[in-house]
Amino acid sequence: MTRQYKRSNLSFALLALVILLCVSWLWQADMREQQVDYSQMRQLFLQEKVEAFTIDSGGMLTMQLRQAVDGSEIVRYQLYDFQLFYDDFNDLVQEQYARGVITAYDYPDPESTNWLALLLPYVLVAAVLAVFWYFMMARAQGGMGPDKMAKFGSARTRTLTDKDKKVTFEDVAGADEEKEELQEIVEFLKDPKRFIALGARIPKGVLLVGPPGTGKTLLAKAVAGEAGVGFLSISGSDFVELYVGVGASRVRDLFDQAKKTAPAIVFIDEIDAVGRQRGTGLGGGHDEREQTLNQLLVEMDGFAANEGVVVLAATNRADVLDPALLRPGRFDRQIYVGLPDIKGREEILKVHAKGKPLAEDVDLRKLAQGTPGFTGADLENLINEGALLAARRKRKFITMGDLKEAEIKVIAGPEKKSRVIPQHERELTAYHEAGHAVVMHALPDHDPVTQISIVPRGQAGGMTISLPEEDRSYLSKRYMEDQIVALLGGRVAEKLCLGDISTGASNDIQRASQIARKMVASYGMSDKIGTVSFESGHDEVFIGRTMTQGRSYSEAVAAQIDEEVKALVAKAYARCQEILEASRDKLEAVASYLLEHETMEQEEFLAVFGETPKPLPESTR
């Protein structure tokens, strides 16, 4: 038993003693009141002052007196032995009762003492303490029974279900190159002799890196489904425990299980929970997580390359992983699973639309064109939301309108049509969104406007949707400048048309300032500052690493950066104001339409300018 358990047992014993004393004191509280000693009790009987008396099963003698003694007509005496009282007083009681001195009395038979009644309170207290003891021990053991304590250091692996075993590469769309990289792993697990004969070494580990929702876990399941081998899945957080040495023990157990079931795949999801860089803790590092990481490094070095065990891991934070974990021999390959392009999005939509009744007007290519930046999880959610909308409207088919509405719902949230909005706020929102739309239309390098709405969604009072005509891998300086101008369109329209400004443009200003600062400090797009980057490249705070990093530029350079950011935003504001002043009639027309209809589609918006929507390119039709 550990010192912690001994301390816990001592505390429990003291607590139990206190409870027993309190119960005993409360149980006998009323017995201490109005009591007499034996000689006084005897004198009361001999002087014929007792009119009636009773003796309960606990031996308590309660006497009712003819005259009050010390202000009380009822006195008590606790008998230590009822048999002694019976032998001493029974003849006297009978004689006084015959003469009418004692009018009534009641006491049990000398041989009928109820021991159960005497012991029942103590039995109940003991039962309560026993239950309390059980729960204390269970909590001290982490909510586990004695049988589970031995398994505390074993890995909590999960195997593939029957549903997961059916996942193959056909179920993974929009990741052709990624599947080709993993196909070698599948072929090795199916026929390892072909590779060994040529002296080839199959990669020990493959790290899947990419944003959340891009299909990393699905790819790992597809590899196991294609190869038809054992699949052991565990999360990185399952290794981390409060108790020292548990994480390392689970790592050892994980690889022991994999070797016993070889050929097998070990999949560690969210490996950044246990694989973060060592030496970055606030206490200097060498904590339990680092011990777990060290054991993982040892185990990945400890098995042979062609032993039939392949480690797959997934993370969206590859920048925080320890370099020792990423070297060849541990994770030989890093496969980036990025956002799908328009072709990939269409294939993903086809996979998720399989088995769902789609109407004839559904065009998945057009839907894919309007969803840039969507991950596979987003697209699956889009199809599901469209099906829910169709079911809510009691349709038998999912229409294109359902999917377009679901698309906007995924982007901005559901509509809040029931919200009561004052008329002046509706006017402000209408001019704000109209300002965005008119400016976007006037900018040559900005994405075309597809929809404008003043119906509240989520935290936004309105929205202007502009979708790109094609996917962009890189952003030009002109495009980013146009973005800043478009973001300021709402604020400038408020000032120009209403003569006042509001807090509705706070998010727009924040985003515009972020783009401007990135252009100056990260992308080297400032002529005054030069082609220099002043940022580390780590957008998120990593305690222990970020805190020790000093700023690599002077206060004078920081002031120059601030001035350049301010100049970029001011230049964009002036350009935005010039556009809206020149198109004041178009701005008023769009705002009036929004106040009347609340939502303006692309066709109605272009009609204000006397234009019609451009046909889709042949490549996307």
C-alpha cells in the first residue's frame, strides 16, 4: 500500500470516530436531561411521590411525580440492569399499586430485553460507514475495481468494426495522390515477400498532416480495409495520465499487441497530444508526457522495418511535433492531406450523395464550384443538411434549392427570421451590405457577388457572399488590396448614406487590418519595409516555445510596420469611398431592394448594373 493510501486510511478512521461520537452524543442527548441518581430514585419510591412510571426497552425509567421536583414533574433514570430494579422494587411497586399510590406502571418482562433494538442504531451507522469506505476506495483507484487495476497500464486500443472494415479507397474521394502514396503500404501488407526479395524496406511510419476534416482518419481506415489486416486505433490523449509511468506502459503494450497480431496497422490519431517538442514545458521539461514520447521513440526504433507492423499517425499541428519523431526510420513519409480542389469536391459530393434521392435540377459540379475552402467533413455536412431540409419540407427528393440553402447554412449558420429588428437597424444593415456588394462588383480582381441578405444569421446581422470562379493556390498583392477595399465597403457606405458609423463593421476592420499586417510583416509586399519577413511563422501560442522567443526586430522597425499597415488601410478606405461616391445610385438601388425583399440573388444584383451572369467555363460545366 502506498503512502497516499495509508494517509487516506488514517483520515477515514479519524472521520469514522468523529461520526460515531456525534451519533452517540445525539442518541443520548435527551437522556442527560432531568435525570436523577439511584439514591434519589429510591427515595422517590419510598416517599410515595411516584404516581406512575414506565420502563422502555432500552432500560429508561420515566417517572411522573405527584409534586414537581426542581420544577419538573417528570424525571428519568437510566437503568443499568433491569433485573436488579425488578428484584429491588417489584414488591414495593405491587404494594403501592394495590393501595392506589401508583396509579399506573408499565415495564417489560425481566427476560424480554430487546437487544436488536439496542444494537440497531449502531448497525445502521456501521452500514453507512461501510458504504462510505467503499466509495472512498473506488475513487482512490480511479473509479476502477481491484480487477481493473492490473489493466491500468494496458493500451486502450480500438479495433475496426464491421462497418469500418468495409471502408476502401473507393470511399475516399478527392485525394488521388494521397491514395497512391498509401497503396504501397497496402501492397506490402498483402504480399511482403515481393518487397523483401528486392531488398526494399517498407516505411515504418506514415504521418498524415492536414487541416481538420480533410479525411486523414478515413484514409487510415481505408488502408486497413484494403489490406485486410489487423487495425489497432488509439488517440494520443489516451497515453496521457495523471500517474507516472502509465503512458510509457501503454505505449509498450500497444506495440506488443501489434506484434502479436502482425501484419497489422497501428493508427495514432491526434499524435500531437503526446508528440510535442521536448523541453518546452514551463518546468523545464522531463514530465510524464515526455517520458511517454521517449518510450514511443524507442518502440518505433525497436521493431524491424519488415516485421509487418506499420504505424500511421494523423495530426493538424505538424509544426509542434518533436524533430526526433519526424526523422526517417520512424516516420519515413509525411503525406499532406489538404483541402480538395473543385474536381475533388465534386467527387466527394458524389460519394456522400450516393443512395440519396436527388432531384433532376441538382448539379453537383455547380455546387462544387460554389464551395471553395470546404473540407470533406464540410461537404458531408452540406449534403446531410440538404437532406434534413428536404425532409422538413416533406419532399421526396433533395432539390438544388435545398442544397444551396444548406451551403449558406454551413457557412454562416441558420436564418433568424423571427428576430424583431428595428427599422433603423434594417436600414443600416441594408446600406452596409449594399456597400460591400457594390465595391466588390467594381473591383476587377475580386470574386463575383452571388447573394446579398439582411436576414440575421449566427452573430451576423447580414451577409454578402462572393464565391471565386476558380480555386486559388496563391494570393496576389492586387487581390489582397482589393480584399481590404471590399471589407471597408460597409463602413464607408454607412458614413456616406447615413452620416454615421456603427459597430457592425468591427469584424470587417479587424480582418482588413490582419490582411494588411500580413502583407507588410510576412509577405514582404511593402516597398518601404522591403522584402523582409518579421514573423516567426507560428500563428498560435505554444507555451514554452513562444514565451522564450524574442522579437527579431527593433522598436523603430515595429513603428514602421504599424505606419505601413495604417497607410495601406487608409489608401483602401479612400479608394472605397471614391467607388461608392461614383456609384451612389447603384448603392441606393441595391439597399432599397434589400429593404423590400431582404435577400438579393446574383441575377437581381447584376440587373442593377445592366449585366447578366456569366456562363460557367467549359471545364466546370
